[in-house]
Amino acid sequence: MTSPLINRLVIAGFGLIGSSLARAIRNHPGLVGHITAVDRDPAALKVIRELSLADDATDDVAAAVKDADVVIIATPISAVEPLGAVIGPLLKPGAILSDVGSVKSSVLRDLANVTPAHAHLVPGHPIAGTENSGPQSGLANLFEGRWTILTPTPDTDRAAVETIAGLWRAVGSNVVEMDAAHHDKVLAITSHLPHLIAYTIVGTAVDLEDSLRSEVIKFSASGFRDFTRIAASDPTMWRDIFLNNREAVLEMLQRLTEDLSALQRAIRWGEGDVLFDRFSRARAIRRGVIEAKQA
Amino acid sequence: MTSPLINRLVIAGFGLIGSSLARAIRNHPGLVGHITAVDRDPAALKVIRELSLADDATDDVAAAVKDADVVIIATPISAVEPLGAVIGPLLKPGAILSDVGSVKSSVLRDLANVTPAHAHLVPGHPIAGTENSGPQSGLANLFEGRWTILTPTPDTDRAAVETIAGLWRAVGSNVVEMDAAHHDKVLAITSHLPHLIAYTIVGTAVDLEDSLRSEVIKFSASGFRDFTRIAASDPTMWRDIFLNNREAVLEMLQRLTEDLSALQRAIRWGEGDVLFDRFSRARAIRRGVIEAKQA
């Protein structure tokens, strides 16, 4: 029998992503020797134990990480820094610290400060998710055919990068490496801005007169319901994303606002050609998404 | 054998909605005696004949409608007025003229002008669709569990309204009557604004530097792909909607812009509480959509 890729893995923060990763690992016997789930929420720990999602479940992060070969932080971003400050000094020589956060520059900065010289930091971001939260919502196939972006620095230990890359590939993900700042720009437009817009438009509907609001729900099948699904995502996670990717989000939002003003003007002045042209160009990008098998 | 609800039905404009209606009717033998499909596009007529989507397919609208009991116009809105001007004078006594357009005030005005006193006008809007276009894209179950809004005036013949309502109910739709102007306000926020935003954000991505754009497609699973799906909808149909529902769309867009500015400010100044509060309120409306079985 070959030895596992990772002997002792700790997943700290066991929500949608953490529990999906654990479920996926369970489907590949021999990939990981032992999984410890860490969560500070007693209700989450109860679910983890009832569903046997990990070999071990605890709220004692210090005890969990001292023998770990790999620790993956899978909390909302605001918890990464304080949790990293506890975990970092306890890491054994050669251990790898990673994460799954949707913003990478701030995580890289925060965790680099607490990772000891004898350990390795390999920040990661699996581009996958659903609008649901909590360990009960995890899906074993969540990462299949999706991308995971790793943002090590040029001097990160290559064997450590390959271990984390190997874990994500084993659960079905494609893996790519990228500069953290570039990652944050790409995600600002593909993820952060769409979520901000969805939250906004659903919020605008919440504020409507009562007579309109109930009908907005009733007739939501016409486009609005897709936005309500996106806007059902975890508010804590998303607050943290916007606070930690401020510059890139504000830049992309500025571009969007300019483009929206141009369409608003075209509607006001009845410029059908402008509308048709813009709509046709947007339609074409859908083909690219389908061809890239991300539809 | 009981007589059909409608003896001779003409569907003028045989795209996604028209062909879905015909397919749904075919699944309910005895509902309609004879369906004539009218389309000016030879390629569409070819598909209709090959797939046997109607009893008859023609580009000669005048010949088709003169014996019709019900004519449903299912073209983009810009074609409704010219087509109505041809159809109206040819309608036989007691015939019913209806449509499926996403804007109702302008359609009601245009068609009321051409409907003779001996015929009945019952504008309608089935709240259903996909991002695909053309007769080959129709789905027999497209209207099941969805809503169809009818916007007759107070003096419209009730038997005519009941015939159109009965047709939509028979293909699985719930039916509600509404004032045309109110319909246009509700749809501005549930449908027209979401589509405008989706077109805008996808357009903003199209304009990115090449290095970013290819990655936007690659990593679209993070929220963006839902917008590309919405933005894949027919550009002609949507141009017409915005040109014909200008006032309501501009009003809702103004509200959205104000709300977006408030969130932009909260991000810039790091006001996490504001973001969390707004996101939490938006999340709550998702439950309403699920409870209303429109998810």
C-alpha cells in the first residue's frame, strides 16, 4: 500500500467548503491518512460527528494542529488572521499552512507574518461553491471540473506547493498558480462584483412598497430569482471579501457604473442601435463560457 | 367528444415562446382543434415542418388569420404593431387577439388601435423563458407552475378573457389579471433591470484587457456565469423591451443606482456593519422565492 499524500490534515472552519473537501477526500481512500475537523460552533461539531465527516472533530485548534502535516483554514476571511496567529507558532517543521479564501493578497500578507521559517505557506482558492452554508451543505463533487488557484510566492517551497496542488487535483479540480494581486483583480469582476450587484438589486426590491414587493417574489422566474440565489450567500463571508478586496472591487465597480450610465442614456433617448449592439456583444461571451466547460 | 377550447389558433412569430406553447398544446389533445404557425423566417418554417410543431406553417399571415378564432402574436415587441396592423382588419367577428410580450402598456395601446369592435383584445405575458431562441428551443413544460399575467381593460369581453386564461391554465400556468401599467412596473424590477445589469456586467468584462478577459471566462463559475446565461438572451427582444418600458425601467434603475452608491461608500470606508446588514436583508428574500415555489 502506498503512503497517503498527506498523513494528518486539519481543516479549520468546517462550513460549505471545508466539509465539501472532507467529503471529497473520503471518496478517495488512501489520499489522506487522518482528517481533523476544527470548528468553534458546537452545532457544527454535532453535525460533523453525526454525519462522520471527519476522523476527529474538536473546537481546540491548538491541540489539533500541533501534529498536523497540512492545515487548511476554511473560515470567513476575518477569522483567518486571528486563527493564523494561533496556528502559526504551533506548526511542526515541514508543515504546510493553506487556506481557501476568496481574496488572496490580504490572506497572503496576514499568514506570511505568522508562518514560522520551518513551515510553508501555500494560499489557495477553489473556485466553487453554492449559496448554502454550514457542514451539512457540503458536496463531495463540488470541486470536480472547477479551478483551484494557488498563490504561493516565488520563493515558496515547490514540494509544499505540489502537495497542496495534488490534494486539489485528487478531488477533481484543475489547479493553476497566479500572483495574489492578479487573482484579486480577476475575482473582483468574476465573483465579487456579481455578488455585490445581486445583493443590491435584491435589496432594492426589499425596499419597494409592500404592494410591489410581494409580486416581485411571485413573478421572480423572469430573471430576478437568479439574483436572489446569488444574494442568499453567507453575509459574513461576503462582508469580509469586500473589506479585504476593496481596491480591485472599487475599480471594477467604477467601470461598471460608467457602462451602466451609457445604457441608461441609450434607454432614455431611445437609441435602439446602441442597446442592440451592447446586448449582442455580451451574448457572445456566453459561448466562451460554454466552450470552457464552466457553464 | 367535447369540443376544443379553441377551434382554430394562429401563433404569429414562432420562436421560443410560440413554439413552447404549441408543444404544450400538443400534449393536451382536444384543447385546440388546429394550430397554424406563422413566421417570416424560412429557416424557422423549415424547423416547424420538420419537427411537426404545428398543423400548418406559413409566412402568409393574412391568409392564416382570416378564419382564426384566436391569434396570439409572439414576436419581439417591435413587430407587434406592424403585425397587428395587418391582422386586426382581417379578424372575423368574435375572434380574440392576444400576445405574449414582456411589456404591456405599449402593446395594449398599439393593438387596441387596430382591433375592430367585433373582435376582442386580451394582452398576455407568460412569465417563463430560457436564454435560448428559435422554434427548435421550445419546451413543452415551459409554462408549468409559472404565472401568466393578462392585462385586459375593465370593458374587455369576459368570455374572451376566460378563453385565453383557460388556454394558459391548460398548459400548466397560473393566471392572474393585472393593470398593464402595474405589470410594467413589476416586470421592470423582476426582469428588465436584472437583464440590463447582466448585459452591463458581461459587457464590462468584454472590455477588459485581453489578459484579464480570458481568465474571466475560465473562472466564471464564481458568480459571473449566471450573468452570462442571462446576457445570452435575444438582443432584439431585449432592445424592444427597454425601448417600450422606458419610464418604469429608468425609475427602478435610479433606485438601484442609489443603493449601489451606498454600498460602494460602505466598501470604501470599510463599514462592515452596513455591508453585513444589507447582505442579510437581501438573503431573507430568497426564502420567499423558495416558499412561492418559483426557485
